[in-house]
Amino acid sequence: MKIKDIAKLAGVSPATVSRVMNNNGYVKADKRKAVEAVIKEVGYQPNEIAKSLKNQKSKIIGVIVPKISTETASRIVDGITQVTKTRNYQLLIANTNQQIEEEINSLKFLSNKLVDGIIMSATEVTDQHIEVARRLTVPLVIIGQKMEGFTCVLYNNYNAVTDLFNYIVDSGHQEIAFIGVDQRDIEVGQIRKQAYLDGLERHQLPYNPDLVAIEDFSIESGYKAMTRILEKRLPTAVMAVTDHLAIGAIQAIRDCGYRIPEDVSVTGIGDIKLAQYLSPPLTTVHYNFKTSGQIAAEQLFNQMDQEEKYVAEDIYIDYDLVIRNSLKKR
Amino acid sequence: MKIKDIAKLAGVSPATVSRVMNNNGYVKADKRKAVEAVIKEVGYQPNEIAKSLKNQKSKIIGVIVPKISTETASRIVDGITQVTKTRNYQLLIANTNQQIEEEINSLKFLSNKLVDGIIMSATEVTDQHIEVARRLTVPLVIIGQKMEGFTCVLYNNYNAVTDLFNYIVDSGHQEIAFIGVDQRDIEVGQIRKQAYLDGLERHQLPYNPDLVAIEDFSIESGYKAMTRILEKRLPTAVMAVTDHLAIGAIQAIRDCGYRIPEDVSVTGIGDIKLAQYLSPPLTTVHYNFKTSGQIAAEQLFNQMDQEEKYVAEDIYIDYDLVIRNSLKKR
DNA sequence: TACTTAATTGAAATCGATTTCAGTTTTATT
DNA sequence: AATAAAACTGAAATCGATTTCAATTAAGTA
């Protein structure tokens, strides 16, 4: 069923049917009624592809995430849908599996008028990213990383880690281990570590490389990293750069026969849903990922609505220190 | 940049450019080279919408999920991408927030040639679902629920719960509580409960309504349900219909001053990622959601490839009993 | 060499909607 | 009643690709 068929059945032209469907332009009451009757009767739904082509917009937002099956990503997407739904926009999701290659490809592909805007939750920003992004003909908003010239929704990693570090020190800890990730991830790998290093200095604590381990994002990585640290030295507190790493670390510490938090305190970052249900409940930093998705979507719509060039800005998402029992005062 | 512009720059017709792009039809080597040079130089990427309209396929698969920010859903989507990626298909995700209304709307909307096929992870199947589904002009595969006339990827809930129940009884438990969900969810609400009831009968255990509580899917619901049960009676084991419910139940049991598994054993179903990192680690049933996504996608492509009507079939996904320490032998 | 077949090319139709434009009918105003 | 303004309508152009079709050229064969 196409618009032509409806037109024929209702005894009008396709133009009139279009006017009825979109409720614009003049249509006499009786014709409108006739058209509406036919539409209802045959259950006509217009071809969205044809509409998109003619209207030069698809009403689809492209979303690029490193891995959808991750609490962070799925919550961000949740937040995005919350906003897009109010505008009747659909979401095209590109799962890149953390591969830079895929990320670039998705950016390129989505830009070809398939989507009206793009939100990318990035783990790494390379020169190639920036180059492709600049060529984009649709607005782009970045979540989680800074990218010059684009609106970015960011987590205030430096302050969060600093607050957490201060809290750990204030709780009486001096030997604080750090489990981080690769430096290519600026926000999580670099900034969070820098805040740790600056924290040490501020409190005049010595930097001990034996207490620092860098790994991937998985729980298993946390386990490995912690094991490596324990082979060298037993810290009184461990600051892991994500909750998953913290969970892995806890496991490793227990497997070595130590108790948490009596022997070693552990903290994470992110506040995954289950953080409070672990035993002991995890001390961590709460980020509202859903909110960041919402804000990114709002920013994107702002840019799409704007005719002239939009001024990029960095938006920082609030965080909360969540004090639970995985950290013990000494 | 459109195909016409490329044609002009390369000194050929749009038809020739199209032939080069899609590598079909005859094109002389020199013209091909010329066209390829221009394409590369200007970084031409064809308008996907226009292609879709002309080709009568969008190379997009629609995915309808109750809530993307759920481990189950996001893993399913992960599995789907795994398969769609090999075919260069994109994913359009409709997040319905568990609202039937939204589910129906999404089905209707997606069908209008916007997508080439649909995968729906349903929680409930109403008559309205079936009616809309029958009118669809694109193939549809269902995950998690049975729907007459459509290919369904199912979890063998009855057998899984039966195995688990047997294991609990074999471990010496007689007072087994049950935390379930609404019966409108046939697979989780109805079948899992029926397996519990049949289990009682098979082992000649009395049915005690005080030991059964029905709630929503959240952790909090598990807490509420367990609290209600504990007000009446103290079971030796609790069978929760999802891991999240189990986690809530564990919390409630602890808050009443009982130990797990010494005083009360608890089991879940689903085997979420963190199940093994809880303390005690959760005894549960492992479902491979990612695999179900993959299989659903493969089935969908099969149908899309097929010219004639495809014969619907039910496919059951394997499960594994995962024995951990949240259940204690008596 | 004559003739068949294969290779090459671009003009124009097509996909299914929207919108402009020009023509026609109503309605409002003086 | 005359005229201006508003309401209504459909034919045709358009969005940006693909593909058919017919025309032309090159290659192969007897």
C-alpha cells in the first residue's frame, strides 16, 4: 500500500493524502474524512524511507558505543532514548566492540544522511577520529572523552578521584594501591591516574610503582592486577579505577587469605547497580550515566535545531562519593 | 556530494558511477579508474536512504527490547550485532520500557519498510501483539516467549527450574519458598512457577501459599517478596525466579538476622555476570543470552533470504545448572 | 570479410513520499 | 455586484540512488 493507492481509493490525489497525513496545507473537511477513512481501513503506514529521502531527514539518531552489553553503555542508551522518544526519533546503535577501526567506520557510515545526528561514547580519541568527525555533515556529541571542537559530556574524573583519594587518606590509609587502565583512554586511563599521583604528592606520600598496576577493563583484569601487586606488597587500601576492577581485586585479595575491609580496603568508581549488594558493599563514586545520555541527546537536538554553526561546549556531569563498607577507617 | 557530481567530475554518467560503486555491470578499466579516483579524492559516500528506497531494503534490523539497560537485553543485542555485522546490517533499537503500548507501536512503525526484519525480546504476548505481528510485511523472530506462527528462540524454563528444584530437594531441603513474577509473562511468570508446583508434587511436598510471593523484576521486589515470606515462615531454601530477585531476597534475609547459606539457602535464575562474585556466590541457572541473540539473528536472516513463506519453528537454548555456595546441603 | 556475440555506455524510468506552482472554487469585503 | 483574499486541489518536479533499455563499439568466429 502506497500513497497512490490510498489516493485512488479515496478519490483524491497523492498530494491531498500527504496533506492529510501530515496535517499541513488546505484540505476540505469531506475529503479529509474520506482519506482518513481509507487510511484507517487499510491500516496504511507511509514508507519511512521515502519520507526520509524527500524530507532530507531520517528521524534517526546514530549511537556509537564501545560495547552495549556493559552497564555504562546501556544506561547511556537508556538516557538517550528517554529524550529521543519525546521527539519521535529512533536509535541506530553501532556496537564497536572497542575497536577503533569499527568506531571510525561507524562514524563514516552513519554520516551519509542515514542519521540526523550522532552520539558517540568513546573510550579513545585518535587523530583519525577527529579527522573523520570534522568531515561529518551531521552534528556529533561525544560522551566520556574530550574532543576539541565538539560538544562533550564529561565526567569530572579528576575531582572525583581527588575527593575519593582524600577520603581514603582521611580514613587513615597511607599505603594506597592503584589499579588503572591504558593511558590511551585519556579520561579513565590518564586523568584518573594523574589525580591519584597528585593525591600522593599533596599528602606527601611516596610514589611506589609496586603499588600501581595497569590492566584492561574486565573483572579478570582486576584480579590479575591485584595479584601482581600482592606479590610485591600488601597495601592497606586499593583504589581501582572501575567497579569491575575493584570486584576482581576483592576476589584476588580474598584468594590470598586477607579479609576486606579488615585487612585491605577497596574502592571502585562508577557505582554499578550491584555495588551496594556486594559484601562488603563497595565504596565508590556514583556517576549518573543515564543523565549523561539524556544531556547528550538534548545537546544534540539543540545543534540539530540550530541553523548556524553551534558553539561546542564541555558539560560536566555531577558525581557523588558513595561511602560503603569496603573501606575501613584505621 | 551526490552521484551526479561524481559522474560529472569523472566525465561519465551516474549509471557508470553506480556500476563502479556496486561492482556490477560492465565498466571499462580506464573509466573505472577515473571514477574510483574521484570517489577517493572527494571521499564520496552514497546516500544510504536513497539506496534503501531504490533497493527496497534498508540493511537495518529492528530490535525491540523491554529495557536495554538490563543485562539480559544488552547481551541479546550483543549477540545480534555479532551476526548482523557479518552481513553489514545495522541495528535500530526500540526501547519499550516494558510498556505493551510501546511494543505494539514499535512493531507497527518498524514494519514500514524502515527495517528488513525484526527481532523482539518480549515479556508478554497479547492478542494485540499477535494481530500486529501477522500484518507485518517483514520477518519477525521472537526471543523469550512463545508466539504461534513465528520463529521463537526460547529458554527451556520448565526443565531448568525442574532440574534446579530437584537439586534443591536432593540437597535436603523440604521448605522451599518461591519468589516469582506476574503470570502474564508466560515463560517466567507462568512456566517457572508451574515447574515449582510440579516439583513440590513430584516430591510429595505440601504446597504452602505462605512460601510463595509474586512481585516485579527488580532487586527491591525480591527484598519485598522475601520480607513478606519471612513474616509468615522461615524456609530452608528460597528459589527466586531471577538473579536480581535472589539478590533482593538475600538482602532481606540478612536484614532479619539470618545467615546465608547456613540458615537459608537461596538460588536465582539467569547467571548474571556478578552472580559468581556475590558472597556467597549464587547458585543459579546459566542462560547464554548472547547466543540466543545470535541464533535469533541467524534465523531472521534465513527468513529474509528465503523467497517463499518460512516455516516457523521453536528453538530452545541450552542451560546449565551452576552450583555455587548460596545453597547448602542439610 | 561478414556476421554474431560480448562489452560498454548513458538517457530515462523508478522507488514512494512531499511540495511547489498554477489553476479553480469559496468566502469576505466594500 | 465586483473584487480581493483565502481555501482548495492535483499535475509535475524532486529527493539520490539503481536499473532497464536501446544504442554503440569491440571482440570473436566461421
